[in-house]
Amino acid sequence: MATIAEGRPLMVGVAEGSARFDELKLSARVFFANKTAVAGLVIFLVFVGDALLVQIAPGVLGVSDPNSVIPPELQANLENCSGTPPEAPSLGHLFGTTQYPGLSGIGCIDLLQLTMKAIRIDIAISFFIVLVGAAIGTLIGVVSGYFGRWFDEVVMRVTDVFFSVPFLILALAVGFVIGRTLFNMALALIIIWWPLYARYGRSLTLTTKEATFIESARAAGSGRLKIMFRHILPNVVPPVLVQISLDVGTVILIFSTLAFIGFLPSNALVPELGVIANIGLDLAPFGYWWTVIVPGAVITLFALAVNLMGDGLRDVIDPRRRS
Amino acid sequence: MKLWIYVVRRLILLLPTLIGLTFLVFALERIGGTTLFLAQYIDPHLTGTARQALIDQLTQRFHLNDPVYVQYFYWLGAIFQGDWGTSTTIRQPVVTGFLWFMPNTIMLTLIASVLTWIISVPIGVYSAARRDSILDQGVRVATFTLYSMPLFLIGFGLFLTLGAAWHILPYQFNVDLALLPSIPRAWFDDTNSVSYPTHILALDAFLHGDWPIAWNAFLHVILPALALALALLAGIIRILRASMLEVLEQDYVRLARAKGVPERTVNNFHAKKNALLPTVTSFGYLVSGLFGGAVVIEYIFTFKGIGWWTTFAFLRGDVGAVMGSTLVFGLILVVTTLILDILYAFLDPRIRYE
């Protein structure tokens, strides 16, 4: 079985229909044989399911206003809540409750509900950042790897510059300049994320470029653009997709950390896990530990699931890693 | 290739990175016009003609009416002369801020990297040597989980448990606030809580023979350093374990075993040394992670280093400090990568031919 798969995934571009289907079946079998990867996939699907439900039918989960930290029904009768400290996790509030900093003494924002809302936004931003960053980076990387010469040199020196600043600080600096909003946070992370894919896409292009089928395409008279987009790109995309699946877990760690240190101004809070943790920042040292630990643990679970899944996918793409 | 040729080539490659880095910071400052840039030099309380006069003076000095590339060179000139603008958070020149806060961060990162090293090397080696044992499985689960944790959860988890809840170690500020009044004003500036001459309180107190304060200040470094180490060691252990597993498959290790060298010696002598070499390359990753991580960790523990200052400045809209830190962190990373690359080429001659 392993011998059939040897070297195959790199040649997707020229595979015939039925061969491609066989390969998909084999890939699926390799992936599903990996128990931890499947566990990661299941957790990931639960998160995605939650995000979709909140988007399409928030009522099913008992969520009323997906975009605000304070639910409207709470907004209406704030007096009922005032003076109550955050409640610890219990059967009534599985994740406990937290407090909105702007409204002191209101401790009845249900963390489970807030988390369910936040997962939707977190998944959306992390996919947005990684997909846009990967698309821009990979395209630049493929062109740079294929053309080589001065263009390649310039692109690589530019990526050097982006790698020369620790990414958290670069993100802070970019956010500082373009303004502290959720969208700008995503934008700042795209700006620091594309160079990674430019390098990855370039190195994949350099290895693919030497393959015989590229040579024959050139001999058959294919133009540069056709070779790049018709022959090289399809071979670069699968490993890039695996990298994307891994990065979705990494990027959520970075932007939730940025949100935690207060990237978003406190008068414009959105339900995002790092923001929720930031809300609990002043409460947690006084014994209300769950206000920070719960959102942190949810992020960890998501990143863990994605990393497990990504590891499984890497085994599918790279047969040498299979054991 | 001779080592010196490699060094020269590496230095030449450094030039575009340095130009790019400075240009990046310059561009960030200027992307929305000159308002952000001027804010570094103008006191916000200044109004009317005095303000206009200062703006005119700055416009002339930095040639703000000339093309952008001309402006860049005047800006770079000012940077070279040590004029990085003024920080509104500390009401001092930005460079003074670096002098004050950088030593604390350097001490923190040094202790954190030592901690990372002494924790991760034995665990990585042992985990690889006892592959698939219960301990190895445990290490893998632990590092995988740690690897998936956001930095703030690691930091804040330690802050809450060892600090706020169990009071095992001090968890806020560089020294107990109760001790502040007892520090002699001869070498301590009370308004900015800066100590002299090294600006590292533990070291300064030690130099001045004030043992209780030195000890107390030293204790305040441990928890943030531990948090930083925890955040980084998962990555290091994974790299070390993988390279150790690879080395253990090599012929010379097999030969050592075959000729009857005890397993312990094989692991510690034949395998470990060779497995450590590739791990040294990940030092670059370590350094980058240390300084990036310091931003968050120092903020959580209110440890007054440059990371704390950067976050504080970011939240208070202090342009000079944010842009200055970006440049300084960039320069540190560029220079350390350069040193590590040269060191690595010195240790492993094969690198020079790539």
C-alpha cells in the first residue's frame, strides 16, 4: 500500500480521474487510521458546527445577539444583575459567568453563551487571515520561485525584513498605525503572515520546477504562465493546504493573545475568545479564575484539535512520515 | 569556502535586511501622513504659534516637504544620531526608555533561555532514548498541549496558580511595592522607579550591598522567566526529540552499542552531542520567541521591561515607544541571527557551502 502512494501526491496535476479517486480513497484511509487525527477532526467539526449554528440559527443554541458581548435581554434589565460577582461554573452556568468591565458590578454574562458566540468570530478571523495570507504568499512564492533571478532575490529580501521583527511586535506596530479594530487586527496578521507562504510556495516551486513533466511541458511549447498556473500551482497547492490547516491553529493563538493584551479598545468589544479573557483580566486574581482560564482553555482545545488534524494530514501528504 | 568569506557574504546580505527593516519602520510611521511622526516630538499641551513654530522647525529638519526617499535619509540620520523622538508615557527621549527597560528584559530572557535549556535538554534526550515508553508518551502529550496553548494562558495560568492563589512566588512588579520606600534614593529614582547604574534592580541592590532588596527583586524575575520558558520549551523538546531519534539510528551509535558501550553513555556521549547541533539552529526561533513572548509575559506580570513598556505605550498611543521598540527588537533579532549563523558555520563547516 505504501509503495503505491510513494511519490504520488506530488503528481496530482497529471493524474487521471479514476487514479485521482483511488488516491483520495487511500489518503482518506491513511488519515482515518490515525485515531488522534480523527479525534482532532471531530473536535474541529464541533467547533465549526457551533460557528455555523450561531451564524444560521442562533436560537437553537439559545444565543440571541451573536455580535455583542452583552445579550440584549440583559441590556434591558441591567438592574437585576447589578452587584452580583461572577458565578463559578455550575449546572446553571456550565462555564460560569463573567463581568463586563464598563458596567461595574454586573456579573451575569453567561460564559458558555459568550464562548459559543466567540467561536464563530474566532473561526472566521483565523480562516480569513490564513486563507488570504496563504493566497497572496503562495502566488508571490510561485512566481518568485519560477522566475528566479532578480525578482526572486527581491522577494526573498523583503520576506527577510518581515521575519526580522518578532511577529507579535510587528502586529502591534502595524495595528497601532492602521487602527485598533477587529478587521485591522486581521489585516495586521495577514501582513505578517504572507511572507511565510511566500517562502514555502517558493521552495515547493523550486522542487517542482525540476520535475520531468515540467520539462516536457516546456518542450511541448507551453508558455511561462501556462506552466506556472496549469502545471506548477496544482502541485504546490496540496502541501500549502496542509500548512493552512496547521496555521489555522497557530494564528488563533496569536490573535487571541493580541486581543488579550488589549489590541481592541475596550469601548468596542466583540465576542472573541482573547477579548473575553481580557474582560476577566481584572477579575481572575480575586478568585474568579474561570473568567480567563475558560476562554483560554477553549482556544487551547481548538488549537489542539487543529494541530492533531494537521499532523494526520501531513502524514497523508508526506508518505515518508507514515509509520 | 573559508570562514571569513562566509562571514563577509553574510554581512553583505545583512545590508538589504537592515535597509528594509528601517524602511519598514519609517513607512509605518509615515503611512498616514506626518501626524504620527510629529507626535513623537511635540508636547500635546503645546498650542498656538509655539506649536506651529515647532512644526515648521521639524519640517525643515526632517525635510518633510521633500520626496519620501529624501525624508527617509534624514529620518535615518536622526536614528543614527540617537534621536528617536520622545516617549509620551515616560516623558523622556525614547532612547532613555530603552536604556531603562532593556536591561530588565535582557535579564529576563537570559534566565528564561537558561531555564528552557536545562529543562528541555534532559527531557528531550530521555524521551527519545525511551521511545514510546509511558514517559515518552506523557512528554509528547504535554508538549503537544503546551504547543497549542496561547501565550497568555501559560503566563496567566502561572500568575494565578503559583502567584495569586498559592503565593509561592511574587507575581507582580519588579520588587514588592512595600519595599519601594526603603530603597535608598542615592541609587534609585523614585518617580520612574529606575535604579542605577545597571537599571536591573536585583543587580544594583547587590552592588550596593542591599541583600534583602536584591533577593526580593531576584524572586520577581523567576515567575515571568518560568512562564517564558514554558512557552518555548515545547518547541525545543520536539525538535530535540526528533533529532535525537534520527541520531540514534546512525551507524556510529549502532557501532557504539555493538561494541558494548553502556546505553547511558551511548545516549549521553555519542548521541546527545550530535543531536544538540541541529537544535542550536532553533536558537534563532528561541530568541525571536523570547523577545516576542516577553511583550505578553511582561505585561501579565507587570514586569517593567521593554515588552511591558511596548504594550503600555501601545495602549496609551505612544508612537515613539512603539515604533522604537519595533526597530530595536528587529535589530536585536537581525544581529543575533547573524551571530548564530556565523557560530553555526564555525561549528559545522558544511553550512558554508549551501
